[in-house]
Amino acid sequence: MTPGSPSRNERLRSVVVREACRNPFKTALAATLFFAGFRAAAESPSRLPPLEHPGIAIDRQWPGCPGGPPSRERVAAIDFSKQADPEALDLARALGATTILRYYDWAEGPTREKFDFYWEPGPTLPGKTLTQKERDLIFSKGFSLAVVFQHRSDLTKTFLDTKRASFDSRRALQLAQELGQPKGSVIFFSVDFDAREKNIEHVKRYFETVGEMVGAANYRVGVYGDGYVCAELKRAGLASYCWLSMSTGLSGSRAYHASGQWDVKQCASREASGRSAVNFDPDVFNASSGKLPLWELK
């Protein structure tokens, strides 16, 4: 292909957009055929297409993310919200990722903790929490790891509940010890809602406790969330690293992305491809922010 000429996917996407203005039925048919082509190509990692298909709002993800436009950054990591299978990790490697981002969550079964609010026991999703078996599989494939603690962090009441931060911190430390996460590596904690000014003090209180427990145990504390939360927590010294969520419309996110102060940014979700049944999100590392303290096999 001539350098600078449009790719097959770019040409197909232009057809889909053009036909959308003419005939909705043709648009649906074109999208179906395009998606089928993506799935077929994904069966062979050596022939993977760019990270794009009609299920992704390409124009609503961060500029520079793979799939663009403009697509100028490479995939550094893949995050999975459920346990990764060998096929998913093979796909991650084929896409150029060298790090896998996974989750810590609550344990199965009830707890004796007396919370301020009622919480359903157990993890948010089946298979969300990293296991020893999955950890070993990830390392056997040559990846490094990073983890984020997330349990209903999409709800304001998580940060209004004065018992949650200490409970979540103890659980994160329990998992870190059981799984052998090395001291000095980062544990992100999620703030997965648009906090804004009216809730930021509750979020700060949560992270103060996280710092007192997780930071004091010699782990680095990071935050996954929007640009406003990242800016406020890093400014207050309550988080050392920002993993900027894919939600480009949340408070302060576009300005924070433009500032270049983020450490990791999450790109638009992709559906499972090939033989894998695990959906995933590609992530980009900010080369100018320094090296993340990842969990690496010694």
C-alpha cells in the first residue's frame, strides 16, 4: 500500500458514513460486513487489523488512541474486567501490549463490617478479581501487571460511607500479600463517577485513608478516574499516578488530557475477538510522565 494512502478499514468506514446519509438499511449491512471482517482477521493474530470496528465510537475516544483519529500512539497495556484466557493474552501481545491491567475486588460471601450503607456481599462481577492462576498465566506470557481496586466506585455512596476506605484498603492489602505483589508497585483505586466539586471532599477523605493504610504499607497509590479527580488528588498529594478513564465527557477530563499530566489513559472498549470470550480496553502509557512502578516477575 502506498505510504499515506487510506487503509482498507478507513475506506470501509468512509463507505459506512457516506451510506448513512443515503440509506439506513445499507448502513446496517455495511457495518455487519465490516464487523465480520474484523472478527475473521482477529482469528489470525499475525494479520490483526487496526483496533477499529463499527461497535466503537472512534471519534469519541481520546485523540491519539489506537484506531484514531488521529491514531499516533501504540497500545502499551490491555485491561480486562474479568479473568483473561490464553487467547485474550495472545491477542494482547499481537496488539503490542506489554502490560496487563487487572482488578482487585471484594471477596465472595458476606462480611462482618458495619458499613454506613447496605452493600451486596461479594465481587461486583464474576471473575473480576485477579487470581494466582491468572497471575501465573500473565507472567508466563511475558507481561508485567498493574492492578486497580474497584467495588461500586461508580456510586457516590461509596465515598460517603466512612467505613469503605479502610475496608477496601484492607482487602487490597490482603490480595497484594496473597498474590505476592511487590512493595513499591502501584495499586490504583477507582473513582468511576463524575465527582465534581460537591463530592471531592468525600473522595479525598477516602484517599487519605487509602494513603494511611496502603501507602504506609509501601505501595504507591494511583487513581483511576476523570481529569478533575486526578488533578485534585495529585495536587493534594493523595495519589501519585493518574489512570485517565475512557469517559471523555466527565469533569475536567479533556483539559487534563491536553495538559499531558496523566500517566495512563484508557481507550474505547473492544469486543472479544477470535477464540477469546473476554472483552478488553486498550491503554496508552504517557512516555513523558516517567515509568510506572509496575508489578514485574523477578
